[in-house]
Amino acid sequence: MSVLLTEPRPEAVIVALDEVPLPLSAVALFGRHCPLELELGVGKGRFAIAWAQAHPEIALLGVERARTYLELAALRAVRAGVGNLRLVHTTAEDLLFRCLGVGSVAGVHVYFPDPWPKKRHHKRRFFRPENVARLAEVMEEGALLRVKTDHPEYAQVIRRVVEDDGRFAPVPAGEAFAAIPPTHFELKYQAQSRLVYLMAWRVLAS
Ligand SMILES: C[S@@+](CC[C@H](N)C(=O)[O-])C[C@H]1O[C@@H](n2cnc3c(N)ncnc32)[C@H](O)[C@@H]1O
């Protein structure tokens, strides 16, 4: 008798956005009512897998625009047997503006967003007023926005843009990041003893 051993398929974790009803919900994605959290720019998936494993009570939806990273993250998630993580291949902006409804998200993680250090590229940065305004809309009251960056100038910009929006109250980093697993980039920066800025806010009642 021969046994066919098949590799778990990453497609089980990747959600095709043209095959699910929009706006996205935990019920549509995971078949159950539970808090839906987002990670924007999952990279190779290190944080997403660890966070989903540590919190089976939530559903985590990760977005990544680089197909090769997305597929690697999905393969790792399938191999790790994580059932409460789904990944979508699009941009964070498309996910926020087209795919999610108002007040539908219980938490957002943005770790090491591309800093686009050259001045002529600043307009490509994720943290700009219209994206932060949309975050405030899709996040429910009391939801946490957590951000990490190694880039000092971008850290200042992020803090200013989020706080200028007026709908986010700062949360002490020690409280917000106490149990947050490191990302792939973070481990790399720790090995280089590079300073990392941790910032968190809670969405205020409207
Ligand atoms: C510097 S890497 C950090 C990856 C991961 N968060 C980490 O800390 O290891 C930034 C990631 O965000 C992705 N990314 C950048 N802009 C994006 C966008 N607008 N929408 C979705 N993903 C984006 C990039 O492809 C890349 O994988």
C-alpha cells in the first residue's frame, strides 16, 4: 500500500477578494462571530502566525502586497496549523477603503511600514491623513492601533498624523506591547541593536 503525503496548501489561508462578500467580516472569513484584527504589511508572516496562535479567540486578517511574501507567510501558517489567520493579496489602502465596513475591526497592527525616506517618495507612505481617517472609521470604539518603526523621522510623522486626526488617544507602550511577539524585521533590527519606536493608540468614542 502506498501513502501519498501531500504538502499543506497555502491557498487554504489566502482569501481571493473576488470570491468573498464585501464588506469582509469574521463570519464571512472564518465562519464565526469574533473580534476581527488586521495586520497591514505582514511580510513573511512571523508576527501574524505567532499572534493568531496566541489568541485563538480572535480572527486575524493580514494584508500584503508582495505576492512572494504573501505565499511564504501562507505556507508557514498552513504548516503551523493556524486556523484563525487569513491573508489577502492587495494593498492596505484597498483593504481599508473597499473591503471593510465602518466599525468592523477590533485591532490594527502595523509593524515596520516602509519609511520611504526620500522626500519625493513621502507621498507613498502609509501613514497619511486620509489613511488614518479611514482607520478611525473601520476600527470600533476602544480598538487598539499598534505601530512599530525603526525610522526616527517617520516615527514623528506617524505620531503627528495619528494624533492630528483627533479620534485616537495614546496608550502607554508598556501596556500595549507587553505580549506582542516580534516581527521578522524586528529580530533583524534587534540583532543590529537598532532603536525601535513603539506607538499605540485607542480609538475614542465618536
Ligand atoms: C518593511 S516590511 C515589514 C514586514 C513585517 N511587518 C515585519 O515587520 O517583518 C514592509 C512590508 O509591508 C508591505 N507593504 C508595503 N506597503 C504596503 C501596502 N500599501 N499594502 C500592503 N502591504 C504593503 C511590503 O511588501 C513589506 O512586506
